[in-house]
Amino acid sequence: MELSAGTAIYPLHLCKTIHLVRHAQGVHNVEGDKDHSAYMKPEFFDACVTPLGWNQVDCLREHVKKSGLAEKIELVICSPLLRTMQTAVGVFGGENYTNGISAPPLMVENAADNGRPAISNLNCPPFLAVETCRERLGANPCDKRRSITEYRTLFPAIDFSLIENDEDVLWVPDVRETFESLGERGRKFIDWLWTREEKEIAIVTHSGLLWHTLRMYSKECHPTVRHEVSKYFANCELRSLVLVDRSMLGSDSPSYKYPCKIPDGVDLPSDVADKKQLEEEAQERTEPV
């Protein structure tokens, strides 16, 4: 019997589950969706989430809790821009922060004038900001970040240790990153995920990076799968995918592999094994001491 060419088996320890989320609606999206040139407006610098966007965050948070996904995620990675960090902590963070808790909050109260209560970092996965998963760089002020010093005052419990420069040295006003460069950056980001020990990771990022990266990864897929994987993300949409390491880039020891070595030899049927055991015991009783 021939195996179907459409099926495959792969070792679990060479796979990760990634939960991709596009940020909630930002103030720049409202005008930019109508007129793309609006993304160039200086007032949209490091665009924040709109009131509608916060409603999207609350709905997605309820979904990940009811579905049990919140308990599975081991790490939340977010782009270091205001709208992605607001979305990340709003969806995957702890309950509202209250006075008297010694641990710093994921987001302080009314961060960047958003009118939201503080968000606790208790009973939730760690949060890590990574520049490789930022939106397409350059030209659009909405894609320029603030200083890490300022972000740390707004999001005290997010880990910014992987970001080398306090100021944004990647964004330039007169050069827009090419689509090829964006897709390649996305590929490097996915490869970097294999250096992480976590097996179930949520990533809160941007539509441009998601679209160009997933289009590249889905080229060899069946057309139906390719369409599902690489179609454009709506604001605050979550899509879960399995990431397979075919290159052994992130290979490690399988956690659940158990090469049984006891008993040695071929297992006998139970009735034969019982008879053999009785014969061996009888022989032991008749042997001289």
C-alpha cells in the first residue's frame, strides 16, 4: 500500500506551535485604510491603539482564556512599538493590577493616555520585546518607535534586554525598507525562534511582516493551505500554526521519547510466560542446595 503524498509524520521535538497576532486597530489604521498616504502623517508617530482596538483586545483576551490557549503559551514575543505592546499585554497579560502588589506591572495605568487600568504580570507568561519582528521600517512615522527608556516606564515588566539601542536607529525618514528585506527579516526571526526552548509561543506583530514572511514560507504548500496561511491579517486576528524544523536548526533532545529496555528480549504471550515462570520455579526447588 502506498502512502499518501499529502501526509507526513514528524518528531514532536522538532516542532513548535506559534500563535500569530496582528496588533489591534491603531489610530493610523483609521485614516490609512481610507487613504494610504495618511500613514505619512507625523501625528501618527508610534501609533497607539484606538478605543475600538481596545474592544478587539478584550474580545481576543476572552477567547484565549475560554479556549484554554492562555494556559498553554510559554512566552509572548512582541514588536517594540506602542500598539503591539498594548495588544500583547491586553490579550495575554495578568488581571488588572492593584496597589500593594510588589511585582512591577506589564503596563502602568493610563499608559500613553490610553485610559486603561494597569495590567499585572502575575499568572501569565513572560513578555519579550524583539526588534526583528517590527513593521516595515522607514518613512512612515507610525512605524518609528520611542526610546526604550520611555517604554520601560510604560511597560515595566516587559523584557527589553535584547534591544541594543535606546533610540530607534533602524527607522530612517527618507528610505522605506524593501519587501525583499522585510521578508528576509521575517525569515531570520522565524529561524531565531528555534534558539528558544519554549515550544508554544505567542507573537504580536504587524500585518506587513506577517504577510511577506508567511507568503515566503507557504510557497510549497497546497494552494488552499497557502491561501489560508498567507492571507492578509485583520486587526487583532489570531492565527495558530505549527512550525517544523526540517533543517535541524533547533534540534534538541526529545522530552517524551522513552526507549524501553526492560524487559529484554521478545515479550511472550501471557499464558506462555506464566507457564515458563512456573517451570523455572519448579526447577529451582528441585536443584540441590
